[in-house]
Amino acid sequence: MWKTQDYMRRHWPTLQIPLLGIAIGIVLFFAVSTLSPHPGDTCGRLGQIAEEWQLGMPTRTLICSATISGDLRYNRAIIDEKKTAER
């Protein structure tokens, strides 16, 4: 136990930077995933377009649409792949 404490006291300044970087990365990952809209989330304006962010996946376009019950919810937009490839 004393060896571990001594090791941490001696090497803590060099370990701070990588640990701080990992902590910032984890916080940013969770912040982006919670702040980006997902299909089924409520939205404020009909036709509003947003992007869904997921780790390791390309962004997906979401559009605000009305449900049968009258609620406004985000749904995945249908995009023609041929037209976007020609541009």
C-alpha cells in the first residue's frame, strides 16, 4: 500500500494530463449524446430539421413531424441517396 501511494505522489504530475483528457472526452461524449435529438423526442416546430449524433455512425437527418394524436415528434427523414450523390 505504501508503494502505491509513493508511486502516485511521484508520478501524479505526468498522469494528470492523460487522465484529464480521458475525463473530458467522456464528458463530451455523454453531453453530445444527451443533447442531440433522437427519433421519438418532442420538437417545437413542424418541419424543423435536426441531426442525430451517435458514436461511430454518420449523422442522420431528423425532421419534426406530426403524429396521429397531434404531437410533434422527431422522425428520420427519407433522403434519396441518388440525388445526394449527384450533387
